[in-house]
Amino acid sequence: MSRLVSQLMTSLVAVCSLGAIAEPAPSQEDMRLYDIATAPSADRLRADVTKLVSFGTRHTLSDTESNTTGIGAARRWIETEFKQISKECGGCLEVFTVAKTVQGKRIAEPTEVVNVIALQRGSVDPKRVVMMSGDIDSRVTDVLDAKSLSPGANDNATGVAGALEAARVLSKYKFNGTIVYAALSGEEQGLYGGEILADYAKEQGWRVQGVLNNDMIGNIAGINGVINNSTVRVFSEGVRYVETEDEARQRYFGGGENDSASRNLARNIKRLVDQYMTNLDVQLVYRLDRFGRGGHHLPFNKAGFPAVRVMETNEHYHRQHQDLRIEDGIEYGDTIEGVDFDFNAKLTALNAISLASMAWAPAPPQQVNIFGHVSPSTTLSWQKSTDDSVVGYRVYWRSTTAPEWTHSRYVGKVTEFTVENMVIDNYLFGVASVAANGNVSPVVFPGPSGKFF
């Protein structure tokens, strides 16, 4: 009898030990994100875009004194709206402006470029920031024409309206990390507003985990005749703009040209949309921006921050950077008739769930390294987090030609894990932090190529 008891105890110890090692993975769903995905209002977005269009022009060099016309009136209205949102959530937003006087190629005289910012401070890790931005300014054919009527309905009142609406939706929740909603100026004149805010972020010591730059998120009819309200493009840099010569050498031999933090930020957005939204397909475009063109995520990339561009798939060039006119029977100009507000709400929801998930998730792991050359197995290691919300980590892998992460496994609250019988030469690997609430950080590729901070 004693022998049987001994055998049973041995078996029990073995089971308990196995349970301690192979602890169950947390849920990979946060049910709150389903609610957030359906919360943005098309009617509210229409009202905000209509108001922004009513200022006549929002050109960076336009009137700043009038209360009804020009960029000055527009940015004061945006600031008032953010303050109203803050009032409704008991002061949960810190609303302020970040400005600088600049002069350059498209700004002949010294001009104050003013960004309007609403900051929803995180309760656990307030210096860790995720951001949604849109551009206040508009333009016509002549980039220096600050007088002509320039509605800028899709480009980019839809982006600013999206930031306002995301703030309305997410201000109902509390987050571990900080969310910043930014209405930027000076984009059409040379990406000045983004550069000003990136510099400010560095001065404030923000650890910027991701910037979602929204530029034209309301048009569904392409100049090629395609009409589609179910696809969106997310552009991202492949190699970090701030990569050093030594880091480039490491990447050349170890890989990572397709795994910058910005690119894994984009993959994370797609993962969230696939999980929490319906009838929206994220097209990951592995390029910084459209061919030969630029956007306001670039200044953040230049500052070393992960940043992507979110925009419609089907552009209509007759409605971009055009004087209002009818020519050869073709209507030109960026008017409100070219905006689909249900689509605008969809892309606002993409931003809202991405911001919320990243702000609820722990920070991505730091100091991720990989070992395993001339070995049958691959070992990853990373720095232990001081964030109590981290309950464990998830290791990811994919073939070297796969565009997205295809496999993963939860490995518990450890700082090193060996993937047995997987040769390092044949796969790409990464690590993400996991929270008990179901949210997972973006995946971090090992080494300097993939680091977020």
C-alpha cells in the first residue's frame, strides 16, 4: 500500500511540476475591443468634416485671426472640441498646443506652425505613448496659394475628424499607457508639424511605441474606376531610418530588413483588425509611402519612432491638391461629396482598437536577442520587464518568405526560451509581451533591426 501511495505522490508531483512549467496561456481576446470596433459614428464624423470644410481654406499660410475662415479658426475649433470631450470624461484629456515658428522652401516668411494635442495619460506607464494623427492643413493646385477655396474634405479633414472621434470613443476607458490624439499642421508645406511634435516627444521623454498617421481615410472611389469600401492600406518603413552603420552590418548578415518596429506595428494593426472587425481587409504595403510621395509619419521615423501611414486603398487624383473647377466635363477638387462616412468610421475604428489594445497591453520586450548558429534549435532571450501587467511572453516564427507571423506559442513568464528542433537559418523569430486582459504587444524582431525603444 505504501508503494502505491509513493507512486501516486510521484505522479502528482510530476503533474504539478508540468503545470508550473506549462502554465495556461491567457485569453487572446479582449471583449472590450469588439465594442470599440463598432463605436465610431459616421454621423459625428460627417458633422466634424463639414465643420472643417466650412473654414474655406486651412492652408498653413492662411488667416490666423478670423474666427470663421482659415487655419487659425480651424485649429481653435479643434482645440475646443478636444476640451469638450475632456469635460465629458471628467478631465481625462490634457489639451494643449505645440508650436514653432518655421521658414523653409514652401514657407517664404517666418510662420508659426501649431499642432493641437489631446493627451490621455496612462495610469501605469504614462511615458509609453501610442499616437493617432491627422493633418489640419489643406491645399489647392499651387502649394503656395493660401487664399483660394480649399475644402480639404478627404485630405485631410477625415484624418482630423477620425482623431476627434477616436478620442470620444476611447475617453470612456482607462489605459495603462498614454494615448495621444494629434491634429498636425504644416504637412503640405513640408511635414513641419510632425517634426515639431517628434521633437517635443523627445523633450518630454516619451517612449513612443507607435504613431498611426491618418492621411485620407474617407474615399472609396479610385481614379481607376474601382469602388471598394472594404480595404485599407497601411504603409511602413522596412529598414529603420535611424539605423547606424554597425546596425546595418548586423542586419546584412542576420536579417531584419523586413522587420523594423514600424513594420511589426503594421502587422499588429492587421492582426487586430482581422480579430475584432468585419468587412475590412488590411493591405500591408511594404514601402514607406506611395511611390515618390510622402506623409506625416516620416518625421517620426526620422526621430527613431515606429510610425505607419493609414489610408484608403483607392485614391482619386482629381480630388487631391486641385483647384475647384470643372474642366472637360470632369469635376476637380476635394469636396465633401467625395467622402464616404461609413468608411471613415471604419478606418477610425481601426485606429481606436489599435490604440486601445497597445495601451492596454504591456510594452514590447526590450533587448531581444537570438542564438543558435550551427545548432539544431533556436534560443531567444529578452530583458525582464518591471511592468506588473506582464503575465508572460509569446514567441513567434515564420518562414523567411512569409509576409506575416504565422506561428506562435505562449512560453510563460520567462526571459529565455529555446524552440527545439527549429534551425535558426530557416525561420524568422520574434517575441511579444502578454497581459492577462488578452492584449499582446507588437512582435519584436531580435537585435537592433526590430527594437521599439
